[in-house]
Amino acid sequence: MSETRIGLLGYGTVGSAVHRLLGEGGEAIARVTGGPVTVSAALVRDPAHRPSAPAGLLTTDFARLRDDPEISVVAEVMGGIEPTRTHLLELMAAGKSIVSANKQLLARHGEELFTAAESHGVQLRFEASVCAAIPVVKVLRESLIVSGVHRIDGIVNGTTNFILTRMVAAGASYQDALREAQALGYAEADPTEDVTGADAAAKIAILASIAFHTRVRTDEVNHVGIDGLDLEDVTHAAELGYQVKLIASAMRVDGSVVARVHPCLLDGDHPLASVQGAFNAVMLRGRSIREVILEGPGAGGEETATAVIGDLLAVIGTSGTGFLQHDGYYRELHRLPLEELRSPFYLRFTVDDEPGVLAQVAKALADESVSVARVVQHDGEGVHIVILTHTAREGSVRAAAGAVSRLGFSRSAPVVLPVLERSS
Ligand SMILES: NC(=O)c1ccc[n+]([C@@H]2O[C@H](COP(=O)([O-])OP(=O)(O)OC[C@H]3O[C@@H](n4cnc5c(N)ncnc54)[C@H](OP(=O)(O)O)[C@@H]3O)[C@@H](O)[C@H]2O)c1
């Protein structure tokens, strides 16, 4: 098995998570790529900032990564524009492919970086730069090339979505919701990039560029943030059945392109209206795909690291024999019996209209430790007793339903349907 050696520019929140997840996923990675992937060195400003890093891994000497012929791919997770841009140009000139999580760098200097990648015959991948764990870049760049995507609408900034969610749910003012976001670590001490829409503008510039195959620059994206938004307007909108969200949009209209970031009212049944808290979501519309919606965590060290690793493995897997030649199914796992699955359940019993029936149904459920959340009774052709349970073991619910069906008052087999909850 051939080993792939990589370098990290940065060993902070994302970089250290990349290192840890590469280790934890080592067996699966080796199976799909054909060999282990190991980190040779990680560039930092000061190793004293990262006391838990393994000895010998951290360096302040960029040349150690650039001049190591064994390092074939480098993940850039240090952020900033300079010296990052110069480092990437030098690494590509040295024949190394790059994976970057840096939206501002990509949005501002993408053209120069891609030209360098092409001329040096290396790859430049940047999934983690937009919406962290959501694989929207790969979907747009690789899966939907001929789908005729003509419109993108997204909630691409978790900080502002968290603030807006709190304004609606708790009636908090913008300032109070921002303070709460900072206390919980969802907002930086200086939240300017997020709340002014500048962060979302860089992300929609990247998405518009890859969707429409034309370079859309960040400074072309008109952006209005949520920093001037009044609680009154959020409340009035809610009364009218609308949610206020910070929406980043890009569209192609009759051969023209436009991208913007703006607080918008969304109808209550719009798919993006239900995106709560720090989550992100992107809705893609195109001729052949109609509507594709991707939703998930848009930030966080481990979440972002998964996207960085996905890109690293794509680079490694598309060179040489590549991972497509390897059998990714390499282990046997125990099968969990369906009876052990847990969720709330909907139950319907059709019974004779007799006194004491409800009590016997309740007892059958209690005997199996199934607790009842709601009961509704409908009269008609036989009485329908409809029960919503709390979370319970499927085997216990089915045993209780079976016990009820054997009682004399049951007119037909009970209906048992699991309830799929968002949190399950
Ligand atoms: N965190 C997230 O949730 C998230 C989500 C999406 C994208 N991103 C992007 O991922 C990148 C990294 O973010 P992060 O949160 O991991 O940042 P971070 O925790 O601040 O870590 C940055 C790392 O880069 C190193 N570094 C910074 N400037 C350097 C320089 N000039 N020379 C050498 N090393 C330098 C730092 O060195 P020291 O160790 O010495 O401080 C640190 O190890 C950024 O581009 C960010 O926008 C982050």
C-alpha cells in the first residue's frame, strides 16, 4: 500500500480537526485510497499556541513543506490573504495540489490561483470554503455540470441565521441576539464580516462562479446585512406568515448574471424558512434538476474538517489508480434488529364502543413501558382510538399493539406508524 504524505498550513480549529479525523478514519481512508494518508508537517505562527500537537509536527518554517518532495497535497487551513496567497502559489509551483477552506482568498484571488494550478498541472479544491460540511461545491462543480442551474438561493451564514432565529423565537433585539450568539461561540468578538453580509457575499460569489461558469467577484455582489434590521420588522413579517432570513442569491436572467445578499421575507412554506439556528442551506434550481436543497452545519472545526478531508481524498483518489478501483466495502457490521429502533409512534385501534376499552388499551401500552403523549378518539364505523406515544422501542410498541388486537373489542388490526422527528 502506498502512503500519501500531506502538509497542513495551519493547525487551529480546522487544522487540528483534520489531523485528528485523518487518524480516526485511518482504516477506511487506507481502504478507499489504497494506502495511509499521513501529515508530515503543519505550519503555524507559534508552536506554543498548540501544546497538544504531537512533537515534531508543527513548524514555523514554510520551506519545510514547500521543499519536501514527499508531500504531494497541502491543505490550507490558516486563513487570511497574505502570506497565504504567496504560499499557495509557491506550493503549486513545487507541484503540490491544494485544498483550501479560505473563502475570501478564493473569492478575491481565485483567477490567479486557478491559472497557477492549471499551468503546474495540480488540483485546487475548495469545498470547505462555502458552507463547511455541506458538499455544495462538489455538487455544483462535478455533479450538476449539465443541469442548467440558473438560480441559487442560500442561507450561507450561520451566525446571522442564529441571530434571526433568536429574534423570532425569543423576541430578542438584534443587539441581544448578537450578544447571545457571541456568548455561545456562534459569532466572533468582531462580527462585522458576518452581520454586514460580507461573508455571505464571498460565498455566493464562489457559488455563482462555479454554477454559471463565469467569474463573479465578491466586490460585484451587492450586500446588505442584518445589522440594520429592527425586531419590529421581524415580528410584523412573522404576523404575516413570513420569516426574515439573510439570503444570498445568484441568478442568470436572459444571459445576464446578478448576485446579491439581502435580508428577505420568506413565505412560511418556503424550504429555506425552516432552516433554524446556525444551520446553512442552499437551494439550487435548474432546467434538468428542478430543485435540489442541501442543508447542514455551515461551520465548526470538525464539520469543516470533513469537507477538507473529502477534498484531500478526491485529489489522492483521482491520481494514479485512484480510489474508484478499490472496493470500499471492507468490513462486516452487526445488523441492528428493527425492534430495537426507537422513535415516537402513531397508533390507531379500531374498537367496539364499550366502556373500559381505553383503559385496557392504556394498560397494554403501560405493560410494555410505552408511554402515551396524546390520545384522540373518533367515532364512526367502530371507534378509532388514535394514540401518539413518546419515544419507545419499536418491539415494545408492536407487542402492545398485538396485545390490544387480541382483546375482544378490537375490530381490525391496529395501524402502527413510526414518527420521524427532526432530531432523530
Ligand atoms: N472554524 C470554522 O468553523 C471554519 C468554517 C469554515 C471555514 N473556515 C476557514 O478555515 C480556515 C481556518 O480557520 P480556523 O478556525 O481553523 O482558524 P484558527 O483556529 O485561527 O487557526 C489558524 C491556524 O493557522 C495558523 N496561521 C495563521 N496565520 C498564519 C501565518 N501567517 N503563518 C503561519 N501560520 C498561520 C495559526 O497559527 P497558530 O497556531 O500559531 O495560531 C493556526 O494554527 C480559515 O480560512 C477559515 O475561514 C473555518
